[in-house]
Amino acid sequence: MNNRHQFPALSNKAYFNYGGQGPMPQAALDAILGAYQQIQLQGPFGLKTSDLVVRESNLTRQVIAAELGVKAQSIALTENVTVGCNIALWGLNWQPGDRILVSDCEHPGVIASIQEICRRFQVVVDFCPLLATLNTGDPVAIITAHLQPQTRLVVLSHVLWNTGQVLPLAKIAAGIRQYKYQDRQIRILVDAAQSVGLLPLNLDELGIDFYAFTGHKWWCGPEGVGGLYIHPDAIESLDPTFIGWRSLDYSQPDLPLINDARRYEVATSAYPLYAGLRAAITTHQEWGSAIDRATKIVSLATYLWESLQQLSGIKCLNDTAPQSGLVSFQVRSGNHGKLVQALEQQKFYLRTIVNPDCIRACSHYFTTTAEIDELIQYLRKLI
């Protein structure tokens, strides 16, 4: 069963930009509107609505946690990946001379936050060359070779947003844990923008501390809802940068911080969006399991990659079949930005990547081979 008919945005275009933002299913749109209407009819600040807000938040954490293989208490609801990364980045007690190890494939938004931390706290950033390991090389060996006695945090993505490479996160985490200097523990922050909703996940098995994700990409939920997984052992290492009424434990007279990931939630959110995200996740679950969906996504990405290989004017960055739903390629002659604009005029939605200079196309499990074939035909005409 292909449930693409449930996504209104797919009726008039060939969409290949799920890694940027996924189109919402109709069920998510209906859930958001219904929740807003219910809140307005009850009274936005009435007691019934207050109870509704608590239920919506708790239920959303539970649904997300089940998808990630963790307990709901380890999930803080956020707006997006960047907010989740910033909670972890700014919550550590940085000291002059501390070092942050970052891959050379991280998103500019994360890099900008790290650079500001370095400026304010005299922290040093080190870069490890993971881009070069796309086709040859060992990411685990590269990362562990760049650890230093002063390394306090390692920041990397589970699926690299520019090339689609899937990092062996559990092996990387194990290698980092083996690096000991005066019993100092190195924390691991993962940008999960391209993995949540794409890969089947069990975060407790990965050995990482922080995992920041969003609902508006591969989950095809509304923009404005994301989350941060925090390993229970890492809670005490991370101070809240912002504190609000949602951070507090109201069962205690002195209102201490809640003793789980909710302490990093701050104040009023657009709660109807939570219903939209849950509806989007349910839509995916109705099609098949996380493993089934991931298998189909990679199968279609492989079909796309194989089809691109047949075009003489195009070079795929991957020498072998993709491991995710992201396929990046370069045009041997021509401007990538101009080509993406020309494709969008024909209702084919892709995007450019700056580093490396390339075009990225994404397949979801409901992408069809027919629209891939049509994309290839237009590319053949344009290159």
C-alpha cells in the first residue's frame, strides 16, 4: 500500500526534499486545526485547556519515546534540532581550555553556536575530516584519533546532511568512551535532523548523551515541534540555560527543577502542533514498521542513485549504493543553483548544498519509481 494520497502537497509536484522539510499528511493538518478549535471553544486559559495541555505534552513525549526506543522521561520537547543542540551546548559548564571536537560535515547553525561558545568561554574547537570517509576510510578511527586530553564534547550527525552517509554511532560512542584522561568523561551530542523518521532507532543502545531531532523532516510533521533525548546519566552534567514554568516540579513547595528531561522545557508552546506530529507519526506507522519504512526509503534512494549513474553529465558523491534516503550528486558542467531552479519550474523539488558543492535529492518510502524516472528524463534534457 502506498499512502502518498494522504499527503496533499504530493498531488501536484515530484518532491525530493524530505531532508529539508517533509509535507504533512492530511491527518496532521486536521489534528492541528481540531486542537486549535477545541482550545478556543473551551477557553485558551481555562482549567480544561490547562489539563489538555498537560495531556498533549505527556502523550507526545510518550509517542516520540516509543519511536526512539527510550523512556518518555528522557525526552524534552523543543521547537527544532537547533534548539535541542543549543540546550546541550550551552548547558555544559565550560572552562577556559576545554575543547569541542566537531566533524567537518555539521550544519552551519550548529557550528555558529559552537563558535560563540568558543568566543565567550575561551573554548577551542577542533574539526575531524569525516567528509573524506564517504567512500573510503574509518570514521571511528578518524574521530578517536582527534580526541585530546582537553576534549569535553564531541558533536556529530547520525546521518550527514550533505552526503547522506550514516555514521556507525554505537561504534563511535564506544571508541570515545575508551578514551580516558584522568577519568574525565567526554560527552557526545548528536544532530539527528536526518535520522529521526528515517532510521529505525533504539537510542539507549547507542551510548550517546544528547540526541537532538525535529518532527518536520522525515516524520513529515509540522514545523515548530522537535525534541532532545538526554541520557539519564547525563542529566546532572547539563544545567538549564533557560528556565520557565514547565521546568519546575510543582509537587514540591520550593519548586525545584523537574528531575528529568522536562527541566529543559520552558514555557508556552503551540500545543496543537503536538497533535499534528502524533498524527503524522501514526500515518507512517499505518504503512509499516520503522524497519519496513527505512528499507523502502533506502531501496528507492538506491534506485535514484542507480538512475543518476546512467547520466554522463552527473557524478554521484557515493561510489556505492546509499545507506539513507539522501542522494547527493554534482553536475559536471553547469551551475547547481540554476539547475535546481529550472527543475522546480517543472515541479521537481530538490536543493543545493554548499559544502561540498552539490545537489541533494531525497526519497521517502512513498516516493514512486515513476517520479524518479521523470526526474531523470528532465535532468537528461537540462544537463
